[in-house]
Amino acid sequence: MSLIQSFEPEAKSGARVLVLGSIPGVASLQAVQYYAHPRNAFWPIMGAYFQFNPTLAYETRLAQLNRHQVALWDVLQRCERPGSLDSEIRTQTIQVNPIADWLQSHPEVALILLNGGTAGREFNKHFSGISTQGEVSVLTLPSTSPAYAAMPFQKKLQRWHAALDLVYRH
């Protein structure tokens, strides 16, 4: 069983939206990049919304998100998981990131977008108080992972863009 660890948050001060995944998959861990799998829909969805090319260099894509006050992180800090599937996470090994503390130092965050069912379940299990405080909206969205093939890309795009409209009102 392999112990995996999430990355540090990618954020600048003034972030208004926090996107939380569960924990990076194998492709992301190898590349040391959020959403690195070539078929992950995250970057195409964000690129379409904020009007940047999703194939730009990783640092440039991060800069685009920072410019639009979007932060990236994961709910889980570490766990044991063989491969990339969230369904393979050994729940007894889960340690979560200090999201409540992070939010205290980023009071401008108005919206938390949970990328997929595992991120949603684990966030609600460990941080339910955040979603009931009313100051921050919390939404669970369809996973952008290629492993979640039940929903077509266009539907994922619509759901994510509608959520972003809560802050950005395109």
C-alpha cells in the first residue's frame, strides 16, 4: 500500500474561490501538478470560463487562476491508496488538510467547490461546520477526473460554470 500526500495549496492572498479535490492521482503526483492527467477536464473547464488556453505551461495556468482569485488544494492531506481511484483510498489512513485554519487566513473566500463525490463526502465529514456557517457557500460538483465518465464533458462544463457564476457572474 502506498502512502500518498497532497500538495501545498496554490493560492494568493485575496482568493475568492477555493477548489478542493480529494487527493492527487498518480499522474498529478508524478508531474507534481494539480489535475495533470491529460484527460482530466479541470483545465479545459477553467480555461473556457476564464478564457485562457488550457494547454499553456502549468505555471501560466496557475497564474491565470491566481489572477482570477481561484485557489487549489485538496481535502485529504495524506492517505494510503494504490493507483489513482478514490474508491481505493483506505479510509482508516485518511488525514485531512487544515482547511478551517487556511480559511481563517483567507477571509475573502466566498465559495468552496468540491471536485467530485469523495472530496464532497470527506469535506462534509470533517468540515461540516464550514458549510453551515453561511459566510462561505460550499458546492459539490461533478468530478473532472477521467475516471468519472458517467457525465459527459459538456454537462460537467455547464455545472462548473454555473457554480463559478455565483462569484463571477459572467
